[in-house]
Amino acid sequence: MLRLGDILKTIREEKGLQLSEVQQQTGIDMSQLSRFETGKRLPTVEQLDLLSALYQIDSSLLRIERESDRIITSFDDPELGLKSLEVAKEKLTQGQKYLNMFRDSNLAEPLGLSSRRYIGSKAKLVDWIYETIAEETNDIHSFCDIFAGTGVVAERAVQLYDNVILNDLLYSNNVIYKAFFAPGEWNREKLCDIITGYNALDPDRIQPNYFSDNFGGKFFEESEAKRIGYIRQDIENRRHSLTEKEYAVLIGTLIYNIDKIANTLGHFEAYIQKPISHKPLYLKLIEARTVPGIQIYREDANQLARHIHTDLVYIDPPYNSRQYSRFYHVYETLVKWDYPDLFGVAMKPAPENMSDYCSNRAGAAMLDLVQHLDCHYIAVSYNNTYKSKSSSSENKIQLEELRNILETVGPTTVHEHKHRAFNAGKTDFKDHKEYLFITTVND
Ligand SMILES: C[S@@+](CC[C@H](N)C(=O)[O-])C[C@H]1O[C@@H](n2cnc3c(N)ncnc32)[C@H](O)[C@@H]1O
């Protein structure tokens, strides 16, 4: 292995100097000089500076060689040594942030589909939903989650049934489904390399950008908002060298990780009006996989209903006036990346993808939906927040109305489960209940 000694000897010979001449000019004993060149001893920093001056070579170059010799001689196991060097580099460059990186990559749960904050997510109800479906239905092979939200209900369906359809109006949900489930080529190592580069970005060297100009100091700390905007643009710049799946996995990864540092209560209607605590963005790849035969749509549920057939359709729409495209507008903007003008305190774009289910048309929309589905069973989640004191949380469809709508297509059973839900502080949830309707559709 090349060491400092070899370098010192080469320079001396290039300069045409004998060891005795070096001794004369530096005052370093000849036997010591010889031991330096054979690698039996390392010169002190002062001795090295004398040699640099004599050889007319930048002293910092020789000091680096000396330090690297010190490092390699301290390793018994070369492989462990190399890995330790990489870690040492991270510690030096990341400083205090290193602890967060260690925690996230070694102690935190992997970034699975259900690890995201989402209003109305059924993550905690999935077992109960499928137990009820199993009790009430027979012979299910295909499943459609037509208001899929996070996709946690469909995720279980993927394990149980041959064919699964996921649908949601939001662009951000669509890209997340593609990231977690869509078939297609992708290279995990390539994406890990890209992410490692993102994690090493120094915010002080990044220019303010669309994302930081609009969301910095509000939903995200200024420095982290700059990194998010930079990363999103970089993903776009690389698009030609990424497969569709890789593109989706990178964007999905960005969304899942920024959810962990967002200065919010889990949605972007508002941000927390306190100084933002420092949480550096450290990206971790999501648990992406490919599921053959899965179908992913971003359509209005009522339109999609008219051209699909599955054994069971699971329906979990919004039930009050609060629109998901407004709750998650930051992710919509991040995914579309078309730099819209933004308005108001929460920096929202012009309304898009507004759902009929959040309006007074909800009952009519639900009736139209169930009457146009081509399936054997319909399972509908329903939660009653209608005792709420906040009018925006009032249900647009009442429980009896929903039962009547479902009875128009077949006999319906109602199942009840107690569940705590999203609560902006005004709602009394003592009576809060979660229901599941199962309709066996008439032939
Ligand atoms: C209550 S959430 C679904 C939650 C989901 N079951 C979960 O566990 O994450 C309702 C979803 O319906 C979507 N949505 C609203 N109106 C829609 C429509 N007309 N067609 C399709 N999706 C719609 C919203 O974007 C939202 O993600």
C-alpha cells in the first residue's frame, strides 16, 4: 500500500537530494529520515513542515498523507475501516444532524404506506374492515378501493385478492400508489445513491426557490423548504434518466419524508403559529414494491364506476365540506410542479379537484355511484360527526339516508366500531362511531 514514506522518498529523489543533504538542511537525524521513508515511523507535524519547506511542496498535502496513514494503520479490518471512513465523513459534514440521520436510518420504522398522516385514514380499522367483509361476503377475487386516500385499505386487499383497483382524485395520492404498488422497472441502488446526494445537500449553498419562497417559514423551516424545492426540481431535471416507477418512488419518498417534518397537525389548511423547531430533512426510501395486475386511476369515482367491474367495491368518501384537495394542496403543488400562483395565509392554489361529496350534492352523488357500480358487494365506511359544533364538520349524508341509498341496490347490513378521529378541537367525540355498511347487490 502506498504510504507517506513512499511519497517522501519519491519527492527527495525527484529533487536529486541525498538523505545526508536533507539532514543538513532540516536538522532531522538521517536514521529518522530513513525510518520515515521506509514507513517504520511517521514524522511529527513540525518535522513534516520542515520537509515540505525543503521540498517546496504544500505542507497541507503532506499532512493529509500523514493523517491518512495514521487512520489506515489504526484499522485491523480493512472493510470495517472503509465503512468507518464513510461514517467519519458524514459526521464531519453533517455535524449535529448526524444524530438524526442515525436515528432515522437505524431506529425508525421503515417508511411503509401507513406511516403517513392523513385525515380519515383507516389504518387503524383495516383488520376490522376485512373481518367484517369476510363474515358478510363470499368468493371475492377482485377489489376496488374507489376513494383510496392513503391506500391502506387497498394495501391489505393486495395480499388477499387477485386483482385490485385503486382510485383517488388527488395527484399526490396517485403518484404514491404508483410508487408503492405499480409494476415497472426500477433500481433501488440507483435511487439510494440519488437520495444519499440529497441528504448531503447543504441548505446554505442552495438558492431560494419556488417552494421556499411560498412555504418556507410557514409549513417548513426556511432551510428545509429550500432543500425540498431543490430536490423536487432535481427529480424533474433527471426525469429523462428515470423510469416511470423510479420517478414515482422519488416523489413518493419526498412526500413521505416531508410529512415527518411539516409544521402542521397533519394537513395544510393551516400551519402551527409558533417558531418552527429544527427538524432537518433526512430522506429515507419508502417501502416500494411492484404488484402485477394492479390498476391505478385518478378519476372522479362516479365516472370510474361506469367502466370497471370487481367483485367488491369499497367506498370511503369524504362526508363533510372539507375538501381533500385543499387539505393536501402543498403535496398537489409539489407533485404537479407547475408553479401555480398561491393565495391566502395557507398559500393555496386556485381550487381544483373539488369533490361533490363535500357539497350538498353528496347524497345524489352517492346514489348515482352505487347505482352505476358493476359488482357483487359494496362496502361503505361511514363515520358520524354530525353532532359536531363546527359546521364544516357536519356530515353531508346522514346515516339513515346512506342506508336508504344502499338498500336501492340490495340488502344491507350495518356494523359499528368505536373510533377516535381527526379533531380540530371543537368537536365532542364521545359518541363518535365508525360504521361499515355491507350491501349484497341484487342480480
Ligand atoms: C376519507 S378519504 C379516504 C381514506 C382512505 N380510506 C384511507 O384509509 O386512507 C376520502 C378520499 O376520497 C378522495 N375523493 C374525494 N372525492 C372523490 C371523488 N369524487 N372521486 C375520487 N376520489 C375522491 C379524497 O381525495 C380522499 O383521499
